Amino acid sequence: MTSGNTGLSDQTRTVRAMDVEAVLALAPDRQVATGATKLAVPASWHGAGRAEGALWGECAGSGKNPYLVCVDLLDRATRCSCPSRKFPCKHAVALQLLHAREVLPEAARPEWVEQWLTGRRARQTEAARRPAKPTERREQAVRAGISGLHDWLADLADGGLAALPGKETQWWQGIFARMIDAQAPGVAAATAELRSVVAAKRPRWYEEAADHIGRLHLLAVLATGEDEVVRTRIGFTTTEEEVRAGESWSDDWVVLLRADSDDGRVRTVRQWAWGRARAEWVVVAKHAAGGAVPAPALTPGAELAAVLHPYPGGRPRRVAVGEVSGTGPAGPIPLPRTWSAALAEVEPLLVEDPWQRLVPLCCGPVRAARAGDQLVLVDESAYPLRVAWGQPLARALAAGGGAPFDALGLWDGVALQLCAVAEPGGAPEVLL
């Protein structure tokens, strides 16, 4: 390998410099680019060479065996035997930097390079013969996006939670845009939620952030499977027409819980209804964009005789509203008598779908009390559960005058958002 800059024309030097910049742009983050720059020297490599659109070389590592690195110059795909989770790794970037600075010598391809390239060419030929369907293209885009999510999470882990508040806007926008481009809107929304948690700087925000990061990591690990819950959380959708053509549930549905959200682009109203015969909750969602406010799909506080059609996913199942044949006021529904029993009913829902943020949680009778600077609802066993302060709770306390009441709401893992109340064993009154 020769020192390549002696006697180079100005034009050649400019081309080389542009090559270096292009190679560095391939690095997934600054840490990889810095590491690659340090390794892009002849002393770090053995047996480096090029032939017919490929580069290869052996790079000294921390172990006794060197890392085997090769690059397919047709599409800059790389392979390296190092354990790095980043793609491309610093060794693959370094090999290309070395070639950009001083062209590697031509040589016969080693057997391990030949095998890798031959396998790649065979797969590319097969893919070219078989035009990808729209669903296949979507799957390919999502897989590429999830690979990028792995790299982003690894970069996040390297910096630690303490570094998150100092991350630049471009760093957050980059992963959001990449997930949108990868047609994984559910993952994009999850990264936006994490950014909101960090930006809010609430007390113990780092615990909330760690929870969000853990869920993102779990989603990335499971993303390549066929589980319907995981696919739904990534952003794969089923059309309402497909749902209506499938399974149907006919029951009396008691509409009691509600949560509104606005992400700046779309407003959403979600309602949870209890099925008497099915003895389970379902959720229906209505969306509106452009500043419009979506009308609730179901009548709050009503009991409906209706046919609902379930979407794929975990419980509580999302449903589309079918035929409604009768409407009346909500009657009492069965409630656990302790928070421990109520939380035990929630556990299988979270095991089935650990990414959901709100789950129905109900108990009666309870009474309001203070625990330090927090409001809690205490059950008959004296077990306290934190409740979020707001207009619904204020209305409940004012109407009850301190008497015990049945509480029905949505739990976010920290506090209960009260949605409806009832006299013990009585018909619920919706507060939202």
C-alpha cells in the first residue's frame, strides 16, 4: 500500500476529499465517525484489498482475532465480525475511509468475501425477478426503520439519561422523520412521547423516560415477528371495512370512560365501554385533523344494545361501531372491592399489550384522603391508590360530601384519572 498524496493533482485531491466526506456521512452517529477516523490508517489493517466493486480487510480489535470487514461498493452494504450494534460499524466506515484516502491495492477476493458477495448477489437477483407487492415494500421499509431504531437506542444508551435534556432538536426530529419514512407511525409517536417527557422536566422525569425507553426497546426487539399486538403498535393498520367484514360482538355496552388527546396534528376521543355478557372492556376511537373536534362515537353514560366489530390487537380491544338497536341510561356494573383485586385484573392486559398507556381501573366503595401532598382513594382494606386532581375529582367530592363512592377511571401506571362515579352498588354517573 503506497502513500497516495505525493504528486496528486488539485482535481484529484478535491475528489478524494469529497469521497471522505461522503464516507463519513454514512456513519450513524458522531461516535462511529470519530472511531472510524482513528482506525483509517494502514497500521490498523492487514490484508486490505479491492476487486470488482468490493473492499475487504482485517482490522485489529481488542481480542486475539482480527475483525473481518467487507464492503459491497454497489450499494455500500457492509459486513463485519465485530459485536457492534451500530450499522455501519466503525470498522466498516474506517475501511471505506482508508480507500478514499489512498486507493486499496487490487487483489484476489478471499473466500469469506467471495461467499458473502455471492450470497448477496443471489438474493438481489431473486428479488429482482419477483416484483415487490405494496405490503412487501412496507415490510421492507419497516425492517429498515427498526434497524435504525436499534442504532438510535444504542446511541441513547451510550450517552445515558442525563444527556437527554441537552439533545438538539435535530436529534429528536431525525428519529421521528426516519420512523415516518419507514412507515412506522406508532414508533414515531413513541419517540415523540419520549421527547415530551424529557422536555416537560417533571419531578423524577427520568423514571418516566426510562419507562418509555424500555417500551421502545421491547418494541424494537419484537418488531420482526408476526404478533398482532406488536404490529399494531408499530403502526400496521386494518381498515374499518375489513373489520366490519370480520368478527362481530353483539352485547349490551355501558359507555363510562373517556380520554381526549391532541398531538398538534390530530385530535382523538377514546371511549371505553363495558360489555355485560362478555364481561370485558372495549375501546372506540374517533379522530379529527385540521383543528376539528371529533364527536364521540358512543353516547356517554348510556347503555347500548349494539353490534361492535373488533380490530386485531390486545385487550381492551379496539372496536368499530356497527348497528345500534337500543339506548338507555347506564346501569350498575360489577366492580372489584379492593384496588389489589382491580390491579390483578389489569395485569393480564398489560402482559398482552405492555405499550398501552391507559387501562380501565375501577373499585368500590372508596373514600378520598390525603397521603402527604397527594390525593388518594382508599378502599375498604385501607389500600390507597393515587388519583389525579382535576375537575372530575372535584365534582365527585363536591357531590358526595365525603361519603364513600364507587370509582371508575383510567390508570396510567401512576395515578387514576377519574371518569365516572356511583353511589356504592348504584348506577354510574359519567364525569367526563
